[in-house]
Amino acid sequence: MTHLTPDLPARSGGEYSMLRKTNAGGRIAQNGARRRRLRQLEVSMSETELSGGCQCGAVRYEITQAPRDVHFCHCRMCQRASGNVFAALAPVRKTALRWLAEEPAEFASSTVARRSFCRHCGTPISFAYNESEWTCLTLGSFDDPEQVPPTIEYGVESRLSYIHPREQCAQKETGNGYLANMINQQA
Ligand SMILES: [Zn+2]
Ligand SMILES: [Zn+2]
């Protein structure tokens, strides 16, 4: 059983700053702790544009970074975990994700990754490799999924026959060395 490929940002570790609005005039001249303080303030007051949550409202989140490599994943594990014919996921750094109410519950779908969901209503919220700095939020849980259009389709070798490729998305198979020793813990 395969899963997301290692060329996700989750595996790249590259620095990626995508705050959608920056108050450059107020930040350029700042240094050190003061700059960090100001930046935190800016983030909390104006730079966070993307938010989401579960269907019952117990789980709410906001992110301070625009997602990178938003994707559909057609792998069998994502199908099972989402209860749907593919998963739609938006990777962000874990440090850019802030829970606003309850944190979701988690299920270790394999020995290398966890998937979170609302413990009250069951809405799938995220997928993340245990050792990654990135987590992937479900597109449907965003308050405005139009803001996070997919650019990649992973796991295309497992795509169901009645789901057609999207021309605007790169098409990538999964299955690689990183996951060779993974133990699938899904039923
Ligand atoms: Zn809920
Ligand atoms: Zn997958």
C-alpha cells in the first residue's frame, strides 16, 4: 500500500513563506524580538486569511501560511481514511496551524502517519507524517475551499476508473523507498 510521495513539501524541508498580506513597511526596519512580536501581532490581526473546521464546529483552525502543493490523493489509504473516492489535501507547516477550539482526535493509519478527525462529528481534518514538519488539511474543511485549488494528483495508479484526471494537475504515482517499511494499520 502506498501513500504520498516524498516530493511533498513535507519531505523537502525548504523554507517557504507565503503570508498573503504583509505589512512590509512596518516590518523591514525591525529586528530580533521586536520584529517577532510585531510579526505575531500582524499574523493574528491581518495575515491569517484561511480558516476552517469540522461540520459540528467543535474543531476550528486557522493557518498563517498559504498551503503549498495542494493535491488530490487517490491512494487506497486516503480513500479509506476519507470515506470517499480520493482525499483532497492542503499541506502547511505544522507551526503555521493554530487550533482555535478543540484539537481533533487522531488515528495512526500506519506506522508513519496520523490522520485527525473531529471526535464529535467525524469530519476528517488532516493527514501528517509523524516525522514531518508539514501537515495536510482536508480541502473540504476549509471555510472557503475555492482559496486552495489543487495542482497535483498523487497516487494516480490507484485512481478509480470513474474518476478522470484533471488537466490542470500534475499526475504523479506513489510508492517509494520511504514507505517500504510502513505498516498499514487500516482495517
Ligand atoms: Zn465536529
Ligand atoms: Zn494518499
